[in-house]
Amino acid sequence: MTLKEYIEQLQKFAEMNPETLDMDVIYSRDDEGNGFGQVHYAPSKGIYEDMEFIASEQLEDYERDNTEINSVCIN
């Protein structure tokens, strides 16, 4: 799913369920619901590969650059 698609889904959800706008946001650790947690952080962009994420602020530490950014981490 792209960030654009995600935002569109959130907007539709909020329109259909306006009472949820002041509720806490949680995430599921996997598709089977084996764990849940609260979203605490703002989204960040970075590189996602091999099941690892490198935030844009850490690219220099890993000798990577902005041209490799391919994803947005939501938590």
C-alpha cells in the first residue's frame, strides 16, 4: 500500500466514523493479531529492505543517501 492509498483509506474511515477521530491509534504486530501496541511516533521516511528500516536521519551512518529512500514508517 502506498502512503497516498493509506491516507485515502484513513479519510474514508474518518468520514464514516467521525467519533473515532479523538480515539487512540493502535497497530497490530502481525496479520494474525498476535500483539498490539499504541502508535507513539510521527511517520518518518527511509529505506526499507531485508526486513530492516533505516530512517532518513540515519542514512549517513549506514553510508546510504536520499536517492535510496523508498518507504514511510508509521511507527
